Amino acid sequence: MPVLFLIIVGAAAGFIATRVMDLKTDMITTIVIGMAGALIGGLVLRFLMLLTGMAAGFVGAVLGAIILIWAYKAITGRK
């Protein structure tokens, strides 16, 4: 069940992050971006500790995915 939840949250976070950063990706890439973003965002939110509970995880996933997309664009030079 936790893996299914991670995929669902990753898909939602990846979708929001790819739209905010204007990146066109397929479904699998969007989910991977969201899941990786969740890991990055989790580290950021543990440091900040501003939010608690499930909202913090989702916000962290979106923020992490946005950071990941920014880094991807910076490295590859894509817009």
C-alpha cells in the first residue's frame, strides 16, 4: 500500500511540477519526476519543518519536483 501511495502522490506532484515549469513529459517520466521530487522535497521540509502531516509531504513532493526540473533544464539546456 505505501508503494501505491508513493506512485499516486508522485504522479500528482510530477503533474503539477511539470505544468508549473512548462515541461512536456510522458506519464512515466512525470511519475518519476514526482517521486524523485518527493525525496528531495522531503529533505528540504525536514530541514524547514514548517508544515506537518500529509500536506507537508505533498508540498515537499511538488517543491522537490520543481527543483529537479530546474536542475534538469539547467544541465541539458532545454526550455
